[in-house]
Amino acid sequence: MPIEPTAPETNTSLGPLLRAGPIDAPWVLCLAHGAGAPMDSPFMEAIAARLSARALHVVRFEFPYMQRRRSEGTRRPPDRQPKLLDAWRDIHATLKATLAPHQRLAIGGKSMGGRMASLIADEVGADALICLGYPFHPPGKPDRLRTDHLLALQTPTLIVQGERDPFGRREEVDCYPLSQAIQVLWTEDGDHDLKPRKRSGITKDGVLEAATQNIVDFLHAGVE
């Protein structure tokens, strides 16, 4: 299904960026999308709206394969990891060059986007890392872990994870050896989009509100 065009606020060598929130905010948070949905997916829109309403400046961008999918109307698989990582390096350098002296830059994203950010966070000197639904392993393949680099990660990191996420359930992740720089925030009964089941009595809006407030608190704690 083709992706409808979105109205960019800024154009860069990596294509259009979506920006929200005060431009002079102490924290700029750059978020990348997951493997199958664009930067303006319902999940990304909801997170960006809530974070920007809490006085963060939120920037979203798309990897090259998603830009082609948008322009050509064809479904494409994600680019190979080196190209994804280069895109992250480019956007980080672009944003870093525009920061005011009082501003800090956090990177992260949904699923694959957050994982790619975690692979270059230490390298580029990111001030913080926010991962939304980290893909610890492919669904149904808990032996194929994507955690080697997380043992030595030094960037202050918050992973927001649903308790029943098939990419890493709580009972699995609690057993993984992770860097002390990483905090994991569990959303009760949440899936890969942090969404709880109706029978849980928890609302998706409530989960997203709590998650975004925790992200803001995590970042501001790093300023003090």
C-alpha cells in the first residue's frame, strides 16, 4: 500500500524532516521509524505529539528505502545495515551542527530505528538514547539475540518495552546482561506498539501518556 505524502517542515540531504515542539528546547530528540512503517505512522505521530507537548523538540526522518517507498508507491525492504547506520550518522551530524550551546541531542526510534541508533550512539557521542519497542530478537527466534553491543553501551539509554512484546518479552529481557547505562521501562500488558489488550483494563492512551512522561523525566534528569 503506497504511503501518502506528508508535509515536511525541513528538507535535508536525507529528505524531509518532521519537526514538532519548541525549537529552543533544552533537548532535541531525533526519532527513526521501524522497518515497515514510515515516520508519520500513527504510532510515531502519537509519540511525537505527546513528547513535543512536553517541551521537547522532536525531529523525525526516514531511511532511504522508506523515502523511495513513499515516492514510488512500492513496498521495499529495509536497506542493509551499513546504509541505515550511515543515514543515522548523517542526520546526527546535521542536527548537531544546528544546536544552540544549551541544547542536547538524543537519538532513538521505533524498533529497527531505535536499534540502528543504539549501534552508533557511542560512536557519535549522542547525549541519550531512547528505544521504543527494542527488537531484542526476531519473533519466535529467542536464540537470535541482537544484544551484543548492549553489554558495553555507555550512552544513557531508556528502552520502553511492552511486557508481551514478541521481540523481547519481560521474562526474557530480565535475564539478559545489559549495560548499567540502560534502563528498561516496562509497559503493562503492552505489545510491540506498547498497546495493551482490552481485557487488561489499561488504555493505550494511558500507556503512551505514562511512557512519554517517563521519557521526558529521563532526559531532564540527565541535564541536572
